[in-house]
Amino acid sequence: MDLDTNAKPKSRRGFAAMNPERRREIARKGGASVPGEKRSFAKDRDLAASAGRKGGESSRGGGRSRGERLES
């Protein structure tokens, strides 16, 4: 017995239902929502690395114990 014969076809929802032009319009708004002067991590690599390091150290998950670092 084939169970798929009575199943309703999946309807497209959300972004899948939109035409590509509408998706691009929405994506453009998201990319332009933050002014350039507020994108400090994009301009300062050291600042971004420092913030990521702090976040990793304060994280409660992960595999390494505190104080243990990868050597490169």
C-alpha cells in the first residue's frame, strides 16, 4: 500500500513562495539596516577577534576546559 497517494502536495511558504525579485528586495533591506559606522567588526579585525575570544571563554559549552588553548 502506497501512503503517498493520499498525501497533499507540499505548498511553498515563506521565501520559497516569493519570486526572486521580492527575495532580493527583502535581502537588500537587511543588508542596509545597519549604517557603516556601526559595523565596527567589519572594519577592525582585531576587535572582532577579541570579541570572539571573549565569547568563547565565557561559553558554557564546547569541548575544551578553561585555560586550555589551541596552539597554531
